[in-house]
Amino acid sequence: MKKRLDKTWAKITAFILLIVFTALSIAGGAGIFYLLESDVYLDGGAQLQRDLYCRVCNEELLQAEYDLWHMTGGAIISDRVAMMDAAVENSAPLDLTSPELADSFRRNYDGSDCSLTLRRADGTVLMQNYEPDEKALCLLEDALYDGRAHDQARTPDYILTAALRSDYHGDSYEQRLATLGVRARYALIALEVLFVAAWLFCLCFTLASAGHWQGHEGIHLTWFDRIPADLWMTGLVIVFLLTMDLSFWEAAAVLAIGVLLLYLFLPVFAAQCKAGTVLKGSVIAWVLHLLWRIVRWLGYVLGNVPLVWKTALAVAALLAFDVFCMANYWDTEFLIAMFAVNLLAGLFLLYLSIGLRTLQKGGQALADGSYESAVDTKYLFGDFRRHGENLNAIQQGVQKAVEQQMRSERMKTELITNVSHDIKTPLTSIVNYVDLLKKEEIDNPAAREYIDVLERQSGRLRKLTEDLVEASKAAAGSIPVTLTDTDVNVFLSQAAGEYGQRLAENNIEPVLTLDETEPHILADGKLLWRVLDNLLGNVCKYAMPGTRVYLSSETVGRQVCITVKNVSRYPLNVSADELTERFVRGDTSRSTEGSGLGLSIAMGLTHLQKGQFRLSVDGDLFKAQLTFDRL
């Protein structure tokens, strides 16, 4: 069955059968309800048959009353025959015993199924088509009156009797249908169950196949399935409301159209439910979204209107309302006074808004880091003046603090630079003398060992001095930068190849993932290599042996990201921000070589190349990311 859900012929067949079985179920249900109302399932149809026979007898009786009314010129009337404008008051008395009138009555009802008898109230028979059957299937009587005395007396003058013949078998369409229903009353229940089951099957198949089409994977919505559900529901409500003022058959036709529309709507609704577009695809959602966009646009426009203009617009609207009232009402003196009061209040509000705008500009200047211009408190008063003076005090205090901080940073940089320069001269002498000692023939092994220690520690000290100078230059921005077109993938491949042997010695496997689009950036090759050199050097020193280091390039929008990831050998109990500080190392025990300046230098050099340097730490996972604008 699942294989046929996307078949068009199966959907059409199921839809047609759904309509057919709907009609059959309604017809069968109506028939069963009719039989239940007639107590057919209790008495086998006897009461239904009697009702049908009496209906035939009643129709004959009514027709005879009409004929007698016409035959007598309106002299004989009944409660069921309308009293028309017949001139009966001045007519001569009728001789109802006339043979001609009786013969005419007999000829009119010679082939009738009923024995019709007209007699006086005292029992005297006046007219009769034939003798009544003693075993009549149904006997009905109606009272008739003399029209000339109709308004004066309500005592019956005549009695008209209709007796249905005992040999009557009924040949009308309704009687034949009722007879068939009585005979098949139990089979009709079984058929109704079968019709309802088939209807449910076709309905379930139609709903299950909604959204499935051959040649499309998953749920596929056609143009018909994209018609908003609220439009369908509005149309259905309108169709069913139209039936309220129509006749029975017209209402039935409109209801049939409504049911057809309902069956067209159900698979559309099911497909939209499966695709999740019932709400977002509706007209109401579109209108609400449009209104929300309009509200947001108005909020954006009003939000960007200065406070002074907002106040001016509000005051103008208030004064326009006052003018409108003065133009349409008689009490102008009161309205003029109200206009004057509102004008003064509006001017006062404008003054307040100007003061608030002045304070707002001062606060915005502080937030933007501008400390040169103070808040003008000349035209402010009260709390506004005090608040402006407080902002000026904050501005002056922050400016002093910033100047002191900058002076302190300059002193630190100068101190580091000067000390590094002063250390460099004696350190160079120490290195040179160590080289000279190594060239001397010294037989004492202990002395040779001491010379090696001096060489190793002097080299470490020289590296620390060079790092200090480079960190100071990077922080001060005094390193010359030459930005050129750089192929990121080629650069990463060269870096991985350069460090391949060192990584292998430390049992670390490099994993290189390059962007297929071959991105290019503007960077200084020497400085970028210095950044990667620091990162990969840290990997060799601090990464856990037996793990991998991941080098990757990725394009995100208009930017290129270079990422270095590895697992740390030591617990990283410091934050990513602290790792970029000077002299901070991932090895808190400081048992390994290093100055703790590498990441700080890498960040400074990246910023000099107009890039961004980010670190993130997740447990023992260390990740460094360089971001540059793509060419």
C-alpha cells in the first residue's frame, strides 16, 4: 500500500470512491433513520404501511373537499379548504340531493382508490361514488360547513368520509421504496457498515497520500497544496452559511458543493501539516508578519527621531487637536484658554527634552570614549544641572585614569626595552666568551659540563631578551608591516612540512585540512610565519604525545579562518584570556622551557596585520584561531 501513496491514478481513484461512498453512506444512514422513526425494526413495517395508506386516503379526502367547494360554488367549505371570495351570501340554496350533482360526483371518483361518501350531520347520505368496503385499510372523516352560515355557526353541517379499499396494494414511488426498505431493513444496516468502512479507508488513503508525489523524495507541495488553509476554511464557512436562506433542494445542492470542497481541502491540510507550513503559509500569518514589519519599521523610524523632534511632534499634535476643537465647538473662550495652557506646557516639554538630549549626548560621548568635550550645563537647572556636573566629573576622572594607564604602559614598555637593551650587551659578551671556552682544550669533564650549562642558559636568556623586545615592539606597533597577497593553503602546507620532523620527534601527528576554494589573504609573510612558529612551537612543547595537531583553513562568508587545535599535556587551569597575557604559561609548574611571551607576541603580530586572534580552552583541548579578510 505504501508503494501506491505517490501514484496519481491511485489518488484520483480514492478521491472518486470517497465521494461515491459518502453519497452511499448518507443515503443509507437516511434510510436507516427513516426506518427507525417509523418503528420498522419493532413491528416489521406495519405502522409505516398504515401511515402510507392513510396518506393516500387523506390525499383523496382533500381532493374531494376541493371538488365539492368548486361544485357548490363555495357553499360547502372545510377547515382545510381556504375560504376565497366566493359570493355565497346571496346565492340560492343548493339541492345537494339532486341526481345530476350526485352523478357528477360519482363520475369524478369512479376510479378512485377510496370510497367517498358525503352525508348530512344526521346521517343522510347525499353523494357516494361506490359502497364502502367493510375491510377498508384506512377510514378518515372531515367536517364540512354551509358557507352561508359559516361565520354564525361552527356546528358541522356535513360529514365527508374516505375509506381506502381493502385490495389496495400501493403503486406510488414512495410506497415501493418503503416496501423495498422494509424487506431489506437488516441488509441495509450491513451495507451501511460496509459503506462507512470503505469511506474511512478511502479517507485514510487520501490523507496518507497527501504530499507524496512520484519523482519527489519526502513531502512535496504542489501549487494546489500551497493554497493557504485559512482561505479554504473561510470558503467552507461561507458555503455552509449560504444554506441558511435556501430551500431544501437548493440547500442540499450547496451542501454537496461544500462537501466536495471539504474533501479537496482535507488532503491539502494534511500535506501542509506534514510539511509544517499550516501556520507560516496562512494568510493570517502573512498579514501578522506584515503588520509586525510595519510596527518594527515605525519603531525604527521613531527610535531614530531625536527626542526634541519627538516632543515637538507630540506638542504639534496636541495644538492641532485644540484648533480642531475651536473650529467645531461654540465654547471658544474655554478652548482658547486651553490652547494657551497647552502651548505653555508644550514649550516647557520642549525645554525639558532639550536638556535630556544634552545629557544624552554627554553620556554617549563617555560611552564612545571621548573625554575632550564636557557637558554644557549653562542652560540646565535643578536635577538636570546636577546630573550634567556628575557626568563632567566622571569624564574628568576617567580621562585622568586613562592618561595614567597609558603613561604606565609606556613606562613598562620603555623599561622592558631599556632593560632588554642593557642586558643584551653583557649577554653578548657572555655568549662570546662561552664560545671561546668551548674552543679551548680543557681536559676536566666537569669544566666541560659547566661550559655546556653556561651555553644553554645564555641561549635561553638571549631568546627571552629577544622575545621581550619583540613583544614590546608588537604592543607599540613599531614593527614594519608589508601586506602582500598570501595563499593560506600553501602557507599552512609549508608550516606543516617545516615542523614535520619536530612533531614526529614528540610523537605528534599533524592533520592538515585545507579549504577547497584556495583562499587568499593580505598578510605579512614574515610576521604570519612568526605567529605560526609560536603556535607550533607551543604544540611541540606542551601537546600530549601520541595525539594529533589539527591545522585547517576555512572560508566563512568574506573571512578566512586559520585554526590550530591540539590536546594539552598539562591541565589547562587558566582561562584563554590569561594565556595571552605576558609571562603566562600553560605549564603552571614552569618546568619546561619558554618565556610565556609567545601567545602575547602572536596576538600582537596578528593585530598588526589587521587580523583577529582568538583562543579557546575546553578541558585539555587548546584551539587558536586566526581570522583575516579574504581577498
